[in-house]
Amino acid sequence: MDSYFRTNREMWDELVPVHVRSRGPLGYNMEDFKRGGTALHSVELEEVGDVAGKDLLHLQCHFGLDTLSWARLGARVTGVDFSEQGVAQARTLAAELGIDARFVRANVYDLPRALDGDFDVVFSSYGALNWLPDLRAWGRLIADFLRPGGFFYIIDAHPFASVLPDEPGRTDLTFANPYFPAPGPVRIEEDGSYADPGAHLEHRVSYEWSHTLGGIVNALVDSGLRIDFFHEFPFCAWEAFAGMVLREDGYFHLPIGDGPVPFLFSVKATKPRGQVSPPRTRRTKRGTPAGVGLDG
């Protein structure tokens, strides 16, 4: 498993400067963000609600634009990512903009060894789950970091959309891939990025895991969280399928209209007030000071 994580981390380290430079409808548009823009979309803003004065933990934060967007809305934020380059860029950006934020470098599964405390909100979004091999451990970790009465929120790619063809130029809505995942990760080798398709990468190989909706929701339920809602959406935050059209709402839609396929889902799950997490085991790896972050 370490070799899969290492390969993925090498790719994401390389993608950080590519994404910082990216522009246009697919890009991160850093200059717009620096001028006061937000990286958050309307769905998560509405469904998460007011975060002013709350402690928010953002899992798999990349280089921190969403994390810093929540900070601008009044949250006390902690962002976590396994990419050293991503965390370094997030810290640099926070300092440049004068935004109070903490960023920790750690693989999600190593986070209990790298971070103390608990949170009112744990947040995750867009392209997070496919990098996680063990959803039950992920669910337990979320519950562990939530305060009683706090909630977890995720919006991510709908697993059903993965059955559509992912070949360049294919625009037919046919079942090209299985819905139920095969054992182990899928090896993917491709150049470019969702934010800059024309970018040329040295590290082009990644390993991803697919999950069913049942697996995702049950991982949260099994951790003791109460599901508040589960929503599905016929649009996407990126061009998930060839020919999708960016509309004024900031989302990509099928040109034939909404309805045939769900591209996103969201879940909000609350930790019951009577549920108390067991004491967290604090260990370090190769002498790494607790709180600095671990490679995973």
C-alpha cells in the first residue's frame, strides 16, 4: 500500500505548480482567489451553512483554496494533505493573504499521529474518495475527529457516473465500466490534469480505488455517525464527461439536459452528542514531531 501512496504523492507534488498556474473554466484561477474570490461552489456553501466561529478540518485539501475559502467565512481552519508541495503552497498563500490557517502534511490514515484536537465540522470534497482504499478506517477517523454534535460533510463524484465511457471523444451514454469495484486499485497512466489538460507531467501514473454508494454511506454509519441527508446532482464541478457545458451556475451540465446521470452526491452526517471518542493514540514515525505531518 505504501508504494501506491508514494506514487500518488509524487504525481500530486508535481501537479501543485501546474494547478497554481491553471486558468480558465477548468483551472484554479489563483489571481481571482487572491482578489477575494472563493473556491467553493454554491451547493457546499448552502449545505454546510454558516461556519463562523467553528473549528473546521478539511481532509485532502490539496493546496488549500477551499480551506482558505472557509477561513474567509469565519471558520478556524485546519487543512490536511499528503503532498509536501501542496501543504507548502497552502502555507505560503495563507501567509501572503494574511489568512489565519493551519496546514498539516499527513496521509489521511496517519492523521491521528499528526494532529491533536477535535472539530465542529470535518469537510471533504471533489475527487477525494478515489484515493482512499479503506473507507471503514476513513469513517472511524472522521468520527474520532468530530466533537459530539459536530458534523461531517462531503460532496464528491457520484459512483454511478464512473460507468460512463472515459475515452477521449466518447459522448455516448453507455455502460462502459462496471459499477461494482474489482479488488485492489486501478492503475492509471495519463498526461495532463483536470485543471490543465495540456500540461505535461513526469509522474503520470496513479492508483485509484472505486467505491459504491452503499460502501461510502455505510462507512459513516458504521462509525456511529447519523446521516442527516443524502443528495444527488445531475451536474458536475468539472468536465466529467466529454461535451459537458459550463453554465452560469458554475457547474458542468450535459448538453442534452439534466436527468440521465447523477454526477455528484453529497452527504451530511452528525456525531450524536452522547458519543465520545476513545483517547487518541499519539505516536510518531521515524522521530517526526507530532503535529508536523507524516508521509504515509
